[in-house]
Amino acid sequence: MQIALACWVVNMDTARYLGDNPPAREEMRLLPEGTAEWDEELTSRVIGHLAARMNALTPALPTTDEHLTITVPLVLT
């Protein structure tokens, strides 16, 4: 089974708004669009932890859409 992961960093105002905790009125003047940025370092760390915990069969490999993919064994219980 393959797992793909990409971590994005979103500015605080957008994160609060999407988290059902809207920013103050003056903060709402900032545009939330386009504020998310792909975080390659965070993605690498998270996929590395997943790979270790899930006994990945392959190292993390990049995809064409800014994801990292690992192949893990499928365990049926």
C-alpha cells in the first residue's frame, strides 16, 4: 500500500478562520487566498516518522505534485 503526504503551512489568520475561530474584524482585511505554502522540511520529517512506525518497504520518494510517497506493508487483521 502506498501513502502520499504533503504538509502545508497556512498563515495564522486563515488557520483560525478555517478552524471555526474567525479572526478579529481588522484581521479579516487580509486575504486568506494564496497564503498556504508547501513545507518540504516538515513533509520530510513527518513522512520519515510514518515510514519508521509503519515499517516502510521503500524510502520516501517524491511525486510530481509536491508529495512524498512511501510503500508500507498491508496488514490484514
